Amino acid sequence: MEPPQDTSENPNDVLSDDDSSPENTNPDDQEIPSTTLDPPISDTQDESSDPVPDEQPQNTNSNPAEPGPPARKRRRRKRFFTELIANPSFSKNRRPRISGLAREMDTEALIAISVGFPVDSLTEEEIEANVVSRIGGQEQANYIVVRNHILARWRSNVSVWLTREHALESIRAEHKNLVNAAYNFLLEHGYINFGLAPAVKEAKLKSFDGVERANVVIVGAGLSGLVAARQLVSMGFKVVILEGRTRPGGRVKTRKMKGDGVVAAADLGGSVLTGINGNPLGVLARQMGLPLHKVRDICPLYLPDGKAVDADVDSRIEVSFNKLLDRVCKLRHSMIEEVKSVDVPLGTALEAFRSVYKVAEDSQESMLLNWHLANLEYANASLMANLSMAYWDQDDPYEMGGDHCFIPGGNERFVRALAEDLPIFYGRTVQSIRYGIDGVRVYAAGQEFCGDMALCTVPLGVLKKGSIEFVPELPQRKKDAIQRLGFGLLNKVAMLFPYNFWGGEIDTFGHLTEDPSMRGEFFLFYSYSSVSGGPLLVALVAGDAAIKFELMSPVESVKRVLNILRGIFHPKGIVVPDPVQAVCTRWGKDRFTYGSYSHVAIGSSGDDYDILAESVGDGRVFFAGEATNKQYPATMHGAFLSGMREAANMLRVARRRSLVLSDKVNNDLEKCDTLDKLFENPDLTFGSFSALFDPYSNDVGSHALVRVKFHGDKLTSSHLCLYGLITKKQAIQLSEMNGDGDRMNSLHRDFGVKLVGGKGLSNVAELLISRIKAAKPT
């Protein structure tokens, strides 16, 4: 992608000439008795996880494998076609760059694009935050330049806290207001000054403005919940996190595996940073000093008999597969133009074109095509039969660029650092969230947690299951979106071996199967030897095979994996030893997830992600998690960014409520002042009672406003005034009684009047006050 066009005709109008350019930076683990295998094999549905050692990984590369078949690049991503939703701003017609400042602005614009900002327009959040006085025009263009510059400046050194003063240093003084608007927006929405660097953490101990805000109950200690909690605490909120498991992280789980002198950290859930450019997890890695290991693209494939796939056939089928997807794209384009509501399964459309164009008709070609389909089912955690042909890849235009990477020691290193010092209550499975005008009440494990707002971060699978009761019920619009969106399954078999027998030259290799219904069973292997600390191999199970996998015993599953591995390596003269430990995931049976990650199912669209993200109860209950992020669903960074998003939304609502409350207090004080002035000259006074009559009526049945003044040592002020609406005749009757006690009894017993404060007066009483004020001389 070429750099974007300049957003200001004269960059010198915004950036100072001496500006220094930022760098261009890119359920309990249940041990299964081993009946035929010696190594411990476990069936994990989660709960706790042993701490993962922080030591740097060491490569164990005993007996490396011989060179395999010709290497081919197979990036694990969904992108194949995006014509329907491509961004028109990415035009290839770019004007020539004529100055250093212009080049800097291009670099800064690219950094902004990498974190999700549009090229030449504002985001919806920026518009809502009123960062400029009017949409479009030179002010907006200048704001974008300023925003990009501040963002790029912090991204050049994420280990420091970028102050407002530092942001102003390289911007011309007349644009100070734009700097303030951009800085506030980027700070509050978590684009700058976030993360785990010591300087950032220290600065975040202080509230943004020193104001104590609302109490928030967060449901779930996954990435989105942890990120939101840290951001909210730094903004002055009081936070409590309720987590059903006995560990933080949710679907990010790293399991420590060990035996026979070898140790490794296995990511059983979220594992790969899918695109490092702009990725907030990449920022955390830099701050924590964690090296990133690029997942190498070479991925040799092997037939069921262990032989390497013919390179020419492999290349031809891969090209044919992409052409099939292109044809489906053209079909859906015309279908959506003609009948916007039509949708069919992606798998059905692909099979129709495959049949028409006679693609992959012989046995090896058919197995290769099914491997690519299994890879697509892995990317979406869904069967091809469940994917929406129209919108399955709606998030592709937003995909973060750059390498796909592993984190040495596992992603739980992020989780532990994010969870540090946060008030997390483990073993608190939430049963009910009740919300109303007075706040929220969350019920978990027999306890009630009260707050002003709640943030629900549970996976879509839990919402689909109805495990949490919402009172009142969620709006039908949200319930429909929950049902429409898909939530699928991906499982893994993690195996720790006594040594690395597959070699250190590759990070992935694939296996083909003759049974189309089981094409996703152990179709792809990830080597974690370079990052886990030991000789670790992980086999993936996708599609229909992932569902059937959960019905199979862990011992049987591992035996099947070993048969595949021995079929590949034994013919090469390489012995495949038994693993010293193996773990099988069961994400579909995990009651805290009921699946792995979301996808766009038939009849759904990207809009359903936005609907899931909508708050309910007039800003009482908010929602975060990967399934609430239209741009980055099914990713760890999508969950991270959704937590930042909701923290900003809760801050906005808290400020709005604070303003409303302030106005209400001011109005109440003004009303009290008005009443005090009116009763300085009452029409009738007797004991602690005073009365004002309707100045425009002499009728004894006309309304009168009575005030009773109470005195006492325990009152916060010298006296307390309560008011009631009676008639003129009743006021006269009260004045003729002996003592305030008799008057109070008669007021309640005979007249049925309940005294209230000034702000509790009825509309009739308010009207009477207006008539009295109008008749008084100014």
C-alpha cells in the first residue's frame, strides 16, 4: 500500500519546521489415566493453569528432520477477496512527495491507518467527541495531521508517558486547541499512554483529572475485562472484576507442560498475534521486552501415506481455490445488488463453482482442496456450511498488517501482567445482572455486587446459552443479533516430546486426509520449539472434526495424532517418540465459553457485532469482547481494543451523568432560594407554620402553600423546611389550633397531606409558586 495523500495543503500550517520525526515502527484440567501411553494425557476444559516460567525459551533440536517437500507460503488468515467493502481511500493515484515534512506526514498517516483510523476522515467516536467544530474542511484536515503526529510520536517510544506539553512541542502554537482535542481523545480512548511500561503504569496511578467517578462491576477477567479495568481505574473509577474461573485470561490460557527434563509453555487458546503492525499486544510486548517470533510462512503438506504433496499439483490447486473464491465474490456482488437480503452458505457456493468448473476431480487434488477448506474453517472457527457467503470476510479491510508472531513463554505473560493489582474475585460465576435507573446489581456465587454500571465481557457462546439472566431482558434487537452471529469451535492437541524430531526450519506443516468430513482433523501442526522453551508440537482440529473430537477420549486422540506423525517421519528414517505429556482442549464443553470464537453466520452481517457492542439501560450495562468488535473479531487484539472502547464509553456516560446531576443540584438550590425569598413575607404565620395564598383568588377553596420549619441539633443546617399543598380554608383552620403538634396531626389525619422537600412538590404546587412569584414586586 502506498502512503496516503497529504491531508493539509501546507503541512507547515500544522507541524513546526524543527519537528523531530518519530521512528517508523512498525474447567479443571482433568488428568486422564493412560491405558496405552505412558505420558500423562489430559483433557482440559479449563479452570486453573500453572504459572508459566519467565525464562527465555531454549531450542531443543535433537535429531532434526530431513528437508521436506518444496516449501509454500500459507499465511493463516481469512483474506481472499474484499471488493464489496474495499476502502476507496486507498487509491493508487498519489501525488509526488516534495518535502521532508510531507514524507513525515505520510509515515504518520500510515501509523494511524495501522491502528484503525481512516485516511482522510474522522471515526464515529471522534465525531461523537466533538474533536472539531464542524465536519469537513481545513480544521478537520489539520486535526487529522495533529492526531496522527501525536499518535506516531508516542508509538515511536511506547515506554514513556507522552504529556500534553510534549505533544505541543512540535505543533504550531495556533493549533493548541486541536492538540488538546486530539490528545484528550487519544488518551481517553486508549490509543496512547496505555500498557505496562513502568513509566506508563506510574503515571496511570493518578486519575486523568483527579475526579472520583462511578463504581463499575466487570463480569469476566479475559483480555477485554482486564484492559477495561486498568483503563477505568486510571480514570478514577472504582472497579471490581467477577471471574467464574480460578484464573484470569478467559480464552487466553497458557499451560505449563513438563516431564523427563523438558519444559514448555503451551497456548491452549489464543496463540498467534495476527498482524503486528498497530497491534496493541505488540506494544505490550515492546514494553515488557518480549521478543517476537515471526511465524514463518513455509508450510509443507503431506499425503495420508506420509509422502510429500507434488509441488505442481499443490500450486495448481491453491490457484484454483483462490479463483473459486473470486467467482463467489462476483456472484455475491451481483446477488446483493439485486436482492439485498439474499444469503447462502459459503460452502454451498464454493461447491457449486467447483462442480461447474471441474476443479479438483482426482483424489490428490480433492484432498488438497479439502485442506484449504479446512484452513478456512480454522480461520473462522466454523463449518463452511454455516458461513455467510455475503459477509464472512467483512473484517478483511481492517486486518492488521505485518508478520504473524508467537510470544516466547506464551500469551499468559500478557494476562498476568494486565491482572496485576486488580481487584479480581475468582470463583464468582455470574447468574444475574439487574439494571435500572438507580444502577446495577450483579449476583454471583450467592453474593450481590452493586454498582453504577456493569461491563459484561463473557463470550458470545455464554450469551447464546442464556447462562446469565438479564433483568429487565435484553432488547429484542440485541437478542436477535446474539442468535444470528456464529460462535464456532477450534480444538488443539498440545504434545511435549523428549526432543525435536521434526526440525527447526519450519513453524508449520500440514496433513491431508481422504475423508472430506474429517478434513479438519489434525490438518495443521504448529511447532512451538522456538518460543515455548521445549520441543512442543500443537495439532489443530477444525470444522466438523472439532465437534467430533470432543466426543473422543484424549488417549485415542493422541494415538491418532501419533499415527499421522509416524506416517510422515518414519519413512524418512526419523523416529517419533511418545510425548512426555499431552493435553487435549475441550472449548465446546467449557461452561465459561461454549466455543472458541465468533464468525458471520448465514443471515448475519458485520452490523451484528456493533449491535452486540451497544449498551443497554440508558448506559447501565456495557458489553465488550471479540464478538463486539466488527473490525477485529475472533482475535486477541480485538478483545483488547473492545475493552479500551468500552472504558471510553463509560467515561463519556459518567461525565454526562455528572453534568445532569450538577444541573439538578443547581436547580434544586435555585428552587430553595426562591421558596426562602417567597416565605420572607408569608400571608399567614402561626407557630412553625407559614402559608402563602393564591394572589389571584379570594376563594377560601383556592390553593395555599404551607411550610413547616423544623429545628434541631442533629440537622446538618440550622433548620429543615418541608412543604405541602392545602386550601386557604385549611390554612386558616390550622392557624386557629393550639400548638404545632395538633396542627401536624390534623394536617396528616384530617387533610391527608404529606409534607415533602422543595424538589418533591407536585406540578400544581409548582404552578402556584409561579403565580405567587409573578404577583410579587421585582
